[in-house]
Amino acid sequence: ALKEQIKIKYIQTEDKHTDGCNHAVIDCSKNVKLLIGGTGDYILSTWNMNTIKDIEVSNVFDSSILKGVKKCQIVGSTIFVLDDTNFLSMWDAYAFVMIWSWPTVHIQDF
């Protein structure tokens, strides 16, 4: 049954998101990927399953451009990020670079 296939694992993220995690999204389209948005030294991190079926960090983005993530969403190969100042930006999910932003529009939620 499906219940036996579900596995739960606690992941410590304090070394990446030193001031806390605010949002997490799972993308199951190709291979399972976990995206965590938070505050502190790094604002975004992606996590993948490795060859021994354990989860490990694959990418991180520091807080030099954005100070904290309020909400994030994966759409195909794009990540939409709403920061704690209501600034919406669009990122490439593989290169982890910002590809578009809306600096004059303040978004409260999406």
C-alpha cells in the first residue's frame, strides 16, 4: 500500500538557513527535489536524493540580493520567489540565477 512507501526524514537546515526556514516546496516532476526558502546566511536551498536514497543539499543562494524568503514555488524549470519585503522575482531552477523581477510591484501573496 501507499502508506508503507512514505518515508519521513528530519533534515537539519541550521547551517544553511541560520535565521530559520519559512517555506518549503516539493517538486516531483522529474526527480524529487525539495526547495526551502528561509532567512540567514542562505535564502534558498535545493535538496535532491543521492544514490543511496538520502537527501542532500544541491544548491544554495546567499542573502546578498534578497534578505529573506516569504514564499516560493517551482513551475517547470522556474522558481518564483516572494521575499519578506513583498518583492517578487523569477529564478532559473537549474542555474540558480535571477532571470526576472518586478521591483515596482509589491505582491503580498501568490
